[in-house]
Amino acid sequence: MGKYDDLAKKIIERVGGRGNIAGLTHCATKLRFLLKDEAKADTRGLKTMPGVITVVQSSGQYQLVIGNHAPDVCETVSRLAGIVDFKEERGRERSVFGRFPEFFAGIFTPLVSVFCAMGVLKGIQGFLLHVGLYGETDAFYQFVQLLSDSLFYYLPIFIGATAARKFQINQFTGMIIGACFVYPFRFGVVERPYTVLPVIFAVWAASYMERFLKKILPDLLKLFLVPLITLLLTTILTRIVIETVYTGLTAIVMMAIDQTYAVSPFLSSFLAGAFWPFFVLLGLHGELVPMIPESLPDAMTGVFLPTVGFIASCAQAGAVFAVLLKTRDRRLQAISIPSVIAGLFGMAEPGIYGVALPEKKPFIISCIGSAAGGLVFIWLRDYGAQSGLSAPLAAAGAAFVLTWIITLVICKYPKEEKVEFPSVSPSLDGKKVIHSPLNGKLVPLIEVGDEVFSSGVLGDGIAIEPYDGVVYAPADCKVTTFFPTGHAIGLTTSEGVELLIHIGVDTVQLNGKYFKPLVKQGESLLEGQPMLQFDSRKIEQAGYDMTTSVIITNTPDWKRVDSTKATETTVGDALLVLV
């Protein structure tokens, strides 16, 4: 029997058995399960089971925090559960349909910052135009229009690039697929700017073609034949099949809105409001507005659907504003602030892709709020004393407040806690000192955007926001674990201190991209020896938080772990002192 066989058997049993496991992988300290039904898992039993530190349910994953030996436990679980290749199971875990919210969030996360910036700019532009500070023929207006609309007009190209990275194919192949949608009218093919869903499906199809061609084509011909054949087949598939289905779906939605409006404006407004966030998510909203029939009446200096869209955007802003007030995740807060501003100006994309969809509950709540706002709008317009702009603005305000209140009540986030750094004694005699492995800004561990580290379940420590991209040995030590992805290193010092240095948050998803290991597992190191290089700029551009956790994983073996009270650190500074 292997070292972890008994633990693995109990884990399999308590997650609901082999039949309940749809996917399994691991990172530095956690087993990441994709379960068919999380309700079948014995969460309470797992949390109290020896060998399991805690359970985290996040982003569609059922995660067991194990510690530094997570890779060994994962391999044992996969063997006993009959998972021939748990990396293959991971592919199913990342299925398009199995993890819908995380799938879309993964594609749009790299674009969230520019979505926020352009959304705010378009909102300000519309406001200044409405109050009459400039007109559409003014040079300044046209310049702002050029800047703010370029992202959304050429969105298929950007989506092609991020989707290609998501499906792990050549990024330029994805960009060319997206460019085909915005190329000017030729040969009866209509350009489709603002398109989202067809591009994603086209790149998804291209990923299968590219992998298949790489297997069957000789190496000498792969360089040009793989992209050539992939693009030819994908473009034909996109234009004949995907776009036809997409166009038909858009027409069906528009007809349903039109017909229900003829029966009951209340019903039509309710349904359009409820589903509008989904229309935005799938990119249908950009297709619907040009198709508005004359039977739908004017409202708010526009037409019925733009009014519903504005109300839905304000509902989205209300949900995101509640998240902003409740979360202590600094990255989520940074995204939420411009998302709320953009949402109030009618731009829902930043809030959906950056906050609501990844958090799941705020997205559903925003659908409820926008549906209620649609009802309020019709009532005020037809039966209330409101007229002109006041009806839609009042409805938008009601939707904002409703989603804000519901999100505050339903969504739970850990409360902010104040942390005091204990002083490090000037006298280090008889104490174990861990020096800084990085140059950077120091932050309390509790502020790390990963509950596993911030909660302290893995042990005490400190976090560093790195200024550069080299990690050095913090003491004379041995590399006990160096993950293939390069994002985490497990060390044991010559004095028996067990350390985990985890670069960034969720960077395991990069699969080693932008990381360059300089040492090997099992190697003995001297203090100050370089261990790892990473490109922090590219990792941050990919949408990841670079906050690096330095954890004493055998904290219970020591009386206490003291952290420096400094706000910045350089390599070699005293970082942690163990008594």
C-alpha cells in the first residue's frame, strides 16, 4: 500500500465516489475536483478528516487544501479512482459547457481593464453630448468616438486572441479568425463588428483542427500547412454553419420580443430585461438593435430595446456596487469601481465580464433586477405621471437599488480583519530567520486574494508584491517540491523550516507560461541563490494578481512566527523569524 492510499480512498468516498468525479487536477497545495454534483460530497466530513486542511468551493471547482504533498495525493487519487490520466480529466474540467461562467470570464478577463476604461469614456461622451457641450460634427467628439468605439468595433479580433489562448492554439490564428468578421463587405459576406459568440465557437473549432493537423502532417510542412488548412476550414464552417445559426437565433429573439410586446408590453419588457445580461454576454445585443422593428415605440430619445438595455446596465452596476462594498479582494475592488461607473453610463460589459459572471450570484441577481426595472419602466410610462426621460431614469434607479440590496443580502464575503505585524526581536540568537526571496512591497497575508493563503490554513507568513522577476533562496535549503508549472516552490531549510513560495494568485492556470525555473527539485541551495525567473509584466497583462505568498507550512512546529513590520523589502532582508 502506498503512503497516501488510505487518505486517497477516504477522499474518493467523501467526494461522492468515482462516479461523481468529472475532473481532477492539482496546484501547489490543493486538489482541484470538478464534481458532477457537489451536493453528494461530504464537505463537513472532509473538513474534519485528518490529512485535509480545509475545503474551498470556488469558480466551479471543489478544492481540497492538502499542503505541499498535494501532487502525490492527486496522483494516488487518480490511480485508485481509475482516472487513467488526470491531466486529460482536467481538459474536461475546462469544457466550454461544463464551466460556463469561468469559461467566459477566462476569455474576457484580459480585456476587463480596457473594457472599463472605454466604457467610462463612452459614458462620459454620451453625457456631454446629451447636455449639449458639443455636437456629433465637432472634431473633439469624433476623436473621442474613434478612441472609445475602436475596442468594441474590433472586438472580434481581441476575442479571437484571448479565445485562442484559452483553447491553447496559435494566437495569430485566432486574431485572423476574428478579423474575418470585421473585414469590409466583400462577395456578399456582411461584416459583423461587435460579434462575440461566433468568434468563440470558430476558435474552439479551430483548436480541434489545429491539434489534429499537427498530429498527421509531417514536421517539414506543419509551419505553413497547419494555419493554412485550419483557417480555410474554420472560415468556411463559420460562414456556412455558425453564422447562419447565430443570425437565425438573433432573428428569433427579436421576433419574440416584438410579438410579446404586441400582446403585453409588461411581459415583453420583463422578459427582455431578464435576458438582456445574457444577450450582452453572448454578443446578441449588438445584433438586436439594428433589427428593431417599427412596431416597437420610441422611448428615451431612442427605442424600446435601448431603454431596456440601459436599465439592465444600471441593474448590473447595482450588483457590482454591492460586491465593491462587501469584498476585500483588492483586485476585485479595482475592477468594480470603473465597472459601476461604466454601468451607470449604459455600458454593462465591464461589470459582467469582470465581476458579476465570475462571481455568479451577482449576475443572476442582475437579471432579476433588470426584469423588475423593465416592469417599473412600462408602468411609469403608461400609467404613472412620468414622461420623457424621467420614466426610464426612474426605472433604472429602481433596478440599481434593488440589485444592490439583494446582492448585499445574498452574497457573502469574508469580513475585513485588521492585522498587526508583531515586532521582530533585534536579538536573533537561537531563532530561525527567513530572509526575503524577492524585492517588493510587503502586504499582510490576509490581503492575498486566495482564501487558502489569506485564511492562514496553510500556515503563517507574509506576502510580497514583487518589483522584479527573480526569486532567490531565502536560506540554505533543499528544493523539496518544484511544480512543473514553475509557479510554486516548496523548500526545507537546513534548520528544519518548511516553506512554500507561491508566485501570484491562480497562476497555475498559465501552465508554466512566463516562468523559467533555474534549479531542480531535490537540489540543495545556498542562501541568495537564484531559483526562478518570471515575467511579472506579461503575467499581470494576462489578468493575474502577482502577490506572492511566503508561507511557513510547518507553523505548528514553532512557538510563534513573527513578521517584519517594514512596508518594503529587498532580497536578503529579515522577513520572518521563528521562535
